[in-house]
Amino acid sequence: MPLSPLDIHNKEFDRSFRGYNEDQVNEFMEQVMKDMDLVLKEKSELEARLASAHDQLGHYSSLEDTLQKSIIVAQEAAEEVRRNSQKEAKLIVKEAEKNADRIVNEALAKARTVALEIEELKKHSKVFRNRFKMIVEAQLDLIESEDWDHLMEYEIKVPDVDNVEAIELPDEE
């Protein structure tokens, strides 16, 4: 067991005839005791500081582990968000493509319907044009016929209105 300052203080030596000077020995022992006391206090303070440093190191080591785990969790969460965003983007694109296909197909169907209606209208307009042309030609033929010339040769005699007596018409009941 190591010596303590109290052990040094309480140490007594046997007296001998030609031994060391007792006052010098006591003075030296007193100095050793004070120095040892300082060394022990310093040792105690250093041990306390070392224990505190170990505690801090443990705390910082724990904090580092926690931070590394947090970083890993954040990276995994970011990766999950990225994957989910990509999935969502793919779904949005797929939905947009379906809508675009549907809109294009509807537009093509309407275009076909309009084209068919236009063809039908063209047929009707041709029929109408031909009929109208036939009517106009028939009317022209009528106008150019000789019957008109005969009509122009007739002379109609109209009695003089002043000399005509009033004609009574029967009552309609």
C-alpha cells in the first residue's frame, strides 16, 4: 500500500547515537509530506479531470453514434422519398399518356364523323345542284319555247271602264 502524507507525518524513527540530525530529518519529512500532499491532490484532480474527459468522450461518442444513425435514417428517408417521387412521376406520366391517347382517339373519331358528314353534305349538295340545274334548265326551256311567242301575239280588248255598268255579285252566306 502506498504511503500517505499522514503516514509520513506519523513515522517515527529510532534514535541512535550517531544518527542523522533530527531537526533536518523532521524538516525534510515535513517538506516530503507537503509535496506528497500536493502530488496526491494534483493526482486526484487529474483523475477527476480524466474521469470527466472519459464521460465527455463517452457522451461525444454516443452523440456521434446517434448522429451517424440519424444521417443513415435521413439518407434512407431521402432515398425512399426519391423512389416514391419517381413512382409517382411514372404514374402521372402514364396517366397523362392514357389521357392523351383517349383525347387523340376521341379527336380522330370526331374527325372521321365530321369527314363522313362532309362527304354526305357534298353528296347532298351535288344532288341539290343537279336538281336545281335541271329545274333552271327546264325553266329556261319553257322561256325559250314558242308558246311564249304565241302569248305575245294575242291582243286582249279591254272594255272601257267608264262605260261598264256595275255588276252585282250575289251575297255569300
